[in-house]
Amino acid sequence: MALLKMSSVLVVVGLVVGLVSVVSAIPGTATYYTPPYVPSSCNGYQDDGVMIAAASDAIWNNRAACGRMYHVRCTGPTNLGVPQPCRGNGVTVKIVDYCPPGCAGTIDLSQEAFAMIADPNAGKVNIEYNQV
């Protein structure tokens, strides 16, 4: 009986955690940049791979975003050029760089990360993102 109660509690906790992560998704936009990816504002000449991104002022917070991981999911187009740009379930990226003032997106993904969530021909897409 105690085992049944414990498993019921774990199911409820799992549901609450799942709902919180859905509720905490923040709307924004994503663009992309192309190689070379080094040097970066956060890590200089360290190679961080290709599942990376540059943070706009919306999340940069004076370098506090460096190293944070974000899950990014395409939610739709920002223009009529590519009416259905979204693909995949999303991508998790590491913030390694800064997208300076005038940055066209909330998160500037590497070209490879952007291609995982959207057609690169779109150039910019609406997204939901949350820190993981």
C-alpha cells in the first residue's frame, strides 16, 4: 500500500514539473549566424561545437548568460517568405557569444542549430525558449 501511495505521489510530481516547464517557455525570435564560431565573447578560442548560440540583450545580462543551456523550439514564421518554416521538435544550445545591439533575434543560433528547428531560407522564425 505504501508503495502505491509513493508511486502516485511521483506521478503527480512528474505532472507538475512537466506543466511548469511548458508554462515557463518564453516567446521570442531566432536568427542564425555562420562559421567561424570562434572567437566567442564567452570562451575566446575554445571550440564549443556547433549546437551553440549568441544571446541578445534580452538574455545576455552582462555575460551572465555565458554557458547557459536553452531549449529552443520553432513556433512559426515571421514573414510570408517561407510560410511553414518549422521542423523538428527543438534543439538545445549553449550560449557562447553575444549578439550586439540591433540583433535581429532574441537568440542567434548557429547555422546548424537553426537548421534543426527551421528552414534556413526563412532567416528568422518565431520561437519558444526556456533555460534547461
